[in-house]
Amino acid sequence: MINAFKYRLYPNAHQARELETMLETHRRLYNECLAQRKERYEIAQKSVKYTQQSAWFKSERGVNEWYARLNFSSAQATMRRLDKAFQAFFRRIKAGEKPGYPRFKARGRFDSWTYPAHGDGARLLDGQLRLQHVGLVKVRQHRPVEGAVKTVQVKNEAGKWFVIASCNIGDGPAPRAEDTSVGLDVGLAYFLSTDQGEHVDNPRYQKEALRQLRIAGRAVSRKRKGGRNRAKAVARLRAIHARVANKRRDYHHKVARDLVSRYAFIAAESLTVSNMVRNRRLSRSISDAGWRQFLNILRAKAESAGSVWVEVPPQGTSQACSGCDTLVRKSLSVRQHHCPECGLRLQRDVNAARNILARGQARMEPVRLNVAQ
Ligand SMILES: [Zn+2]
């Protein structure tokens, strides 16, 4: 099971310049290799292989001082990244689709590079990251890594530097009984509810953050546009957003780990952007973003642990009775489900979670029938 740990980097001024140069060199390498492939495709309708580009890069390092200052394996990772984009492109052509040709990366659209083997060009030490050609960069390690570091990614987000360490954390959670199934409903009153009546509360920091964000947001709108105080207020607002995002991600990982360790079959509602309510209220939009991220994390963990993961359309799951399927209309403020037909009484979200589980199991049904025959 692979888990990613993300930490903020604090390079000194010299190191920050080196990091920027390195990112820019990786970007140019990516674009130069893309140009080679494009030209060959246009002239001869042939593709350039990754191995050919890797060999070209090896000799090019002898004459290009910028390329010479890239760690060789990390440069290969950038060329492989391009190769992946092309493989996806050709796969989609084969499937009869009309994909867009892989694009040149403009400045700002290329934000990271990777060291595919820990220790080759990058090594995470206690509170420091040793980077070839850059030196020892300070790391704020707010939680320790678990397991053995496999790959190291260096990333720039809005001017700030981060390191993302992908770790192998062993075989994942202990084996579970096979018939442990769960249906999950996400909501505003509770962060999530299960079909078995368990509720996970919205984390407290969300409330605190909302208050801070409102205050910081008002401070921004009070300041004169283009003024220096406004820029400061904007920076403060961004810092709060970043802190909230970090705490939220940690919380999501924790809740997801717990669920995956307990259930072999997980059904959740599919939250595509189109069926999410676009709402301008701050609390609502934060929850929207949170659920999507949480379900993505949960899905990744479930899949890597070998659990069955099913997404079902959420329409009507809160209105239908999980006991008899009768439609019991209720507004958002009604917290109880009470069915006039079969008399079932349940907390509203638990009823929804039961419907989600039933839909998820129904989707898997044909497979089971085939096995039985
Ligand atoms: Zn009923």
C-alpha cells in the first residue's frame, strides 16, 4: 500500500533560486522532447520512443550545462511523464476518440518534478531534504513518514515549495471478514453517516476556520485595491486557506484509513461536479470540496487495499424509504425519516446510507448470480 506524505519546504534565498531554475529546466526538457515527438510525427507519422529520448538526453548533457545540472533519474522521470501523456493519447485514438495532442507546458503550468528512487538525487532526512545541486533544504515535518520512502516529488504551489514522499506502508490493513459492507452518506449535519447508524462529525477546525476565513475575507475587502495592505491581507487569507487544506487532508486520511481497515465492500454516492449543488455559501462550498477530496482519498485507499469500491448515483437516496422503497418527501431541515407505509423510523442520513449500500450491492448482483450458477 502506497501512502503520500506532503511537507512544506523552507529553502533559503539561494536554494529557492536553484529550485526555480531546476523546475524551469525540467519544463524545457519536457517541451523539447515534446517538440521532437511532434516533428517526427508530422514528418514521418512515426513516434519517438522514451528509450531514444533518454539516450539523446544522455549525450545532450555533455553540451548543455542546464541539462547537466539535472539529476539523471529525475530527468528520466520527466521524459517518462511525457511518454505517459503520449501513450494515453494513442490509446484514445485507438478507442476511436478525438483526443487533443499533448500540449507544451507554459510557465506556471508545470509545477513539479520527481525523483523515482529515494536516495538518488533526493533524500528525506529528519527535518531536512537533501537535494542534489541544491543542498540541505529545511522541511517542516508536521507528522512523521510511515514506512519506507519510495519516490520523492518536489512541487511548487503558488510560490511555495513542497516535498511529497510516496511511501510503501506494507501490506495495508489486517485482513477482514469478507462480508463487511458499508454504505456511506456525506452531509452537512454530519461529515458522514453509515448504514449501521455510525456518525462521523464534521471536524472542529472547520468551524474555527470558517470564522477566521470570514474575518480575513472582510479584511481584504476593506483594503484599497492595489494597495500594499490589501496584498498583506490577501497573503493572510491564503495562509489560512492553506492551513485548513492541510488539516483537512490529514483528517480525511485518518477517517479513510479507519473505514478501509474495517470494511471490504464500500458503497458511496458519486459526487461529480455536475450533480453537486453550486452554492455560494462559504460553509457549503468548503464541504463540497471536502467530500470530493475525502471520497477520492477513500477510493484510492480502498482500491489499494483490495476492497470493493462502488459509486452509486445519489438521486433520491435521502427520500426513498430504505425499508420498503416508498418515496417519503422531506426537506433538509427534517432530520428523521419516518415511513408512513412500513413504519420505519431512522435518522435521515442513516436511511440514505442504507439506500446507498443497497444500490451498491444491486450493482454487484449480476456478478454474484453468475458465480452461483
Ligand atoms: Zn417504508
